[in-house]
Amino acid sequence: MASPTFALSWQLSELHGWGLVGTHTCLHLLDAGRPPLLLREPALESLRPHNRARIEPLMESCRRIGAISAARDGRPLRLGGTVMLHALSNGMVWDEPSRLYQGERNIGVIAFEDTGLDADAIERARRFDRIVVHSTYNRRLLRERGLADVACVFQGVDPGELEPVAPRRAFGDRFVIFSGGKLEFRKGQDIALAAFTRFHRRHPEALLVTAWINPWPHTARGMAESRHAPVPVGVAEGRLDLEGWAVANGAAPGSVVDLGFLPRDRLAGLFAECHAALFPNRCEGATNLVAMEAMACGVPTILSANTGHLDLIREGTCLPLLRQDPVPDPEGRRIGWGESSVEEALAHLEALYQDRAAARDLGASGRAFVRAERSWADFARAFTEAAD
């Protein structure tokens, strides 16, 4: 019997996590001789040339099925012989492609941080043949709410785009600390900033290099909840003033550089310049792609020991922030979130600064772990097997 066709409900890109999940799943299926059906046109301009060349031929079938759907005036179209992968957001909510198409088998895919799963959300989840998540944290929460058929598949990195490169000393002799992720309360940049500010007082040559750009600036407003960064982030020339926010909340002028959006072909070069990476995130529904990318490049990495990060922490591969205090949760939407200790983050930064040889060994162990056990190729194979 012929293998079913996979259909993907979300847009492929190399800009963010969802896009990368779709892109690497698509590439795996092409390698397996099972070209998928794309139900949204991919963001071809975001793809590296070799990936764009492979995925662009799928545009024809995408447009053809779109025309068929459009002629049905909103009536759902059943795709026979198809396993459809449906992107779900907080609350088990889906968007237009999942309203317009149904496969013969339907798989919900989600990475969530909002734990407010009411009865309606669970009922929506039960409409799918299976749910696939990307952390044991998410799987446990769903199973506790009575969903039995929940598979967990860890996201990954592409080792080919993260090959080691020689540092260019772009920042001179400064001790460079990296902090990444779009600016929002959940990502904990306020904790990273507070720890760095204190570290910089001890070591004025330290530099915090960030990739905090947030395409959805309204989500940054939640940072007002922080006790570490009381001054809200402003907007300059239509974008968040991230360096200004850092200085307004205690950083010395010139000690923080935000790089804005980083193309994927610049990641390895950036990480080659870094001596440490700090991720005191309050919650991750998956395992934090940018943290895995830093580790894959051998950057000694500090990780909060909560939620999805727990699937990334192995002894000797990173420095965990073990002290995790409760995060205020008046509505029950932050089960499992953790507040990392600024003092513990500062101590880890100091350890990496004082013993560079041990830091290099830690970075090498983290690199070996991520590249061996957290690749996109392994993810895509396990993901399609879980759905097939």
C-alpha cells in the first residue's frame, strides 16, 4: 500500500521556530521520496538558496489545491490518503488552513507556554488523532489533563550551518556574553540584564551582545511585570529601542549591543566571538532553538532549569540555574514556570570568566551533545514517524 502524503498547514520559512519545523520536515520528506502538500505558500525569500531550490517546485501543487479550496466557498476539503499536520497555538486553537482542509489522519502540533488549558481546549485537542509536542514539559501537562495519545519529539539544529569558524575578534579583547530571544517577560532578558549589569561592574571589559528583536512589539509590554527592569522599553524609528531599554535599566552605556535580526548564515560567526551565553528563561514550550544553536557552536551556556530547558540540560554540557522560584500565577496560566536567581547567574558568569579552560571544555561537551542528539534530521525522522 502506498504511503500517505503529508500536508502541512503552516508556512515554511527559516525565520522562526514554526518555519524551521516545517522546512526541515519538508526536506526530510523530499529525501524520502514523499513530497508533501503545502497548504500555505512558503516564504521562499527567507530560505537559503539550496533549500529554496528544493522547496520551490512544491509551489505548483500548493496553488492548485488553494484554487480548489477557494472554489468551495469556505466548505472544508477532505484530503484523501493524507496525513495532515495542523499547527496549534495556545488553547489548542488553529487557523485558516485547518478550517479549510482535513486529512484522512489529522495530527495536532504544538509548543505552548500558556498552561490555561480549560475543558474547551482539551475538547479541541481530542478532535485530532494524535498530538505532537516538543518537550516532556508539554507532554506531562497534556497527559495530566487526560490526553493519552501525546508524542514528544525534540526540535534541533542543522550542524551544516553551524560549523566552527575562527573568531575574527570583532569585539576586540572584550568578554562577550550572548543573550537571545525576542524581548518578552517569558524569555527573561530582564534577569540576564540584571546579572550582566552586576558582572560588568566587576569586569568593565565585558560586553552583552543580544538578539532581542521582537516582530510583535506588543508582547514586550509584559516586561512591565519585571522587578529587575522597571523602565519600560521604548520605540525608536518604528522598532523597539533595545539598547536604550538596557541602559535605562542599569547597563552602562556602550556595554550592550543589540544585533537586530540575524540571518542564519551569520550565526556561526557570531557565536565564534562569544565566551558565554545566558538563557534565564521563565518558560520554554520546546527546548529553545537559539540556546541549542549557541551550544552547537561550542559556546559555554547557562540555562534555567525549568520547563522545556530540562530536556536540554545534561550534566557537564551546560551550567543550570537550579534555583527556580515560583512566578506569580494568579490565573493558573504559568504552571511550571520558574524565576531564575540573578545571583546564581552572576556566579556562573564569574566561573566562566575565571576558568577559561574549563569553560572551553564545557562548551565542547555541549557542542557534542547537541550535534549528536538534537539535529533537525533526527527531529524530522521522528516527527514523521510519530504522525505516520
